[in-house]
Amino acid sequence: MKKHILVISGDGIGAEVTTWGKAVLEQIGKTYGHEFTFDEALMGHEAIEATGSPLPDETLEKAKASDAILFGAVGHAKYDNDPSAKVRPEQGLLGIRKGLGLYANLRPIMLFDELLNASSLKPEILKGTNILFFRELTGDVYFGEKKRSADTASDLMIYHRYEVERIAIKAYEAARLRGKRLCSVDKANVLETSRLWREVVQEVAKRYPDVETEHMFVDNAAMQLVKNPKKFDVVLTANLFGDILTDEASQIAGSMGMLASASIGDGTGFFEPIHGSAHDIAGQDKANPLASILSVALMLEISFGLSEEAKSIKDAIDKTLKEGYRTGDIADSNTDKSKILGTTAMGKKVLEYL
Ligand code: NAD
Ligand code: IPM
Ligand code: MN
């Protein structure tokens, strides 16, 4: 198979982790006889510094012309602490999601048994958890009109019927191939957007009588996720709720550094860890590269239909963890100190076992 991949490393730990995602892809190409070609493009703070724009036209053009995109992270402390900045790194990410029509963000909460003790939650609560989040990605309060005067600010929370319907269909199709349970999370007791959301999901549910549907309020869902995560199979939710719930759910998998995601729509797929540019550890060889490597596994499976190749990546990670190797974020009190690795050594270990 011949595929062209655009690598957008972005800011902070972005380049540190995508280096290993890309290296794994190259190795898969060699082992299985696929030809992966690569190009690079700017986004975020690095793009603002170089061009004045967080999403240069060239980046979007290259993205549209590629077969898949491997993304790192964007963000810079300078903007986090400056609410008045009009041009911001995160606009690049939001712009490419909208520009490529990436309306569905799949965030699997996959738990490696070796990491049961890495979580802040009790192992017996976690064991057996396997959740697939469908986070809507191009609507909601993220993209509604923003207004600001000296003492007032507003962000319009808005959903259109078709936006809810298309992601609901994707989530139901996935649920059908998994545990056949779908939990739609909203705030329909308060928000009009959520009442539309619930109405549309109820309609779509009728087309999937084989899937058991539950509707849950987001505040309750946030609690249930840590009380009994095993109760969830597919979770379908809006952009903002999905953003927040999946950072929470990363603690089921042990760390933010373990969660990969696939952003898909009708065109090129975009594969990214759920974490950000992590200023606190950037440039220190501390970032966990496994989320980026797992994003590559999602790319192979979802965009290219290469399930065997994707499985070989998960197996290599499994072996790395079984051998006791950990980055700092997934180490626990039982970890052999000599097996706590930096980003580079962890990336190399996975390659060695691939
Ligand atoms: P963050 O995800 O960058 O970091 C949160 C915490 O998780 C930090 O303690 C960090 O050290 C840790 N962490 C994250 N990734 C890790 C990894 N791979 N290995 C080990 N530890 C890891 O979130 P934040 O601190 O709220 O945001 C930092 C910046 O990133 C902000 O500018 C924010 O806007 C941006 N951001 C970008 C994205 C993205 O590009 N997709 C996502 C979230 C946040
Ligand atoms: C994520 C991030 C982004 C989001 C930000 C950086 C725009 O938190 O990918 O989860 O909120 O979607
Ligand atoms: Mn987020």
C-alpha cells in the first residue's frame, strides 16, 4: 500500500512524541511492505512565529492533499496567560478540524492490564473497562458566535440537527460492532441544544433496535465514569462535554500520555493524542510517546484498513509494558526505577519489540 502522511508536530511536547509515531509508521512500512511518504507542516505557536497565522494556508492545502495526518499538540504558556491575545495557537487546531470537516472524534479508553496500578483509581474498579467516546468535533460552543465588550462576554452554544444526526449514526454503527450499548451524554434538563441532541439521538436510536440506548446527564456521567467505568461501552456526546469527560477518562487508562484519538469526517483522517503541549514537561525528554504511537495504530486501522499492522503496534506496547518499562507518568510504587524511561528510550523500546 502507498500512502502520503502529513506530520504536524506543533508545539511543546508535540515534536517529541510525533517523532516516535512517525518512526513506528516507517518501521511498519518496512515490515509489511507499505510505502509511506512523509511531509511536514506548521501549526500553532510555531506557525504564528513563522507566518503570523496559527494555520497557514499551505498547511491546510497539504492536509487536504494527504492520505492521513499525524498531529502532535499546539499551545504555548504565553497565550494561556494572556486572555487578550486575538491570535492563538489553538485556533490552528480548531481551524483544521473545521477545514477538513472532522466532525467525529473517536477517543478509545483502552486499558492495558499492566497499568492497572498506574491509575489513581482502584484496580478492581478499572479492570475490564473498554469505552469508545464519540465526541462531536466541529459544532457546539466551540464554533458559535463569540461576542465581547468590556464587561460582558458570550459564546453561542449551537447545534444543527444534521450535526447531531451524522455523529449519532457513526456512534451507533460502532456500537453495533462492539458491546451494543450506547450512552448519549447531554444536559437536556437545562440546555436547549441538549434537548435537540436528545431528540435527534432518540430518532436515530429507532434505526438501531439491536443497540441498547441510555441517556445520561453530563454531571451524572462525570461521576459514573469514576464510580463504575465498566458500565459504559460507546459514549456519544457533544464537543465541550466530550473534551472534559475524556481528560477525566484518561485516568482510567493511567495517564493523558496513553490516550490516542482519531478525528474523522468525510475526507482525510486526523490522528492525535488527546493531550496538549504540556509546557510543564516540554523539552525534558519526559513525555510519554505511547499516545502518539497509538494514534498511528488508529490511523492504520481506520484510514487504511490495516488491522493486522495496527494490532502489531498494540502488541509491541503491551510487551514493552509487560517487560516493566514505563515513562514517569505511568510508573507506580512497584516500578523498577531502572525501567523508568524518557521519551526517546521508550520510543526505542517499542520499535525494538515491533
Ligand atoms: P496538557 O494535556 O498539555 O497537560 C496536562 C497534564 O498532563 C500536564 O501535567 C502534562 O504534563 C501531562 N501530560 C500531557 N501529555 C503527557 C504525556 N504525553 N506524557 C506525560 N504527561 C503528559 O494540558 P494543559 O496543561 O491544560 O494545556 C497545555 C497547553 O496545551 C495549553 O496551551 C492548551 O491550550 C494546549 N492543549 C492542546 C491540545 C491539543 O493540541 N490537542 C490539547 C489540550 C491542551
Ligand atoms: C483537545 C484540546 C482542544 C479542544 C483545544 C486545544 C482546542 O483540548 O484536543 O482536546 O478543546 O478540543
Ligand atoms: Mn482537551
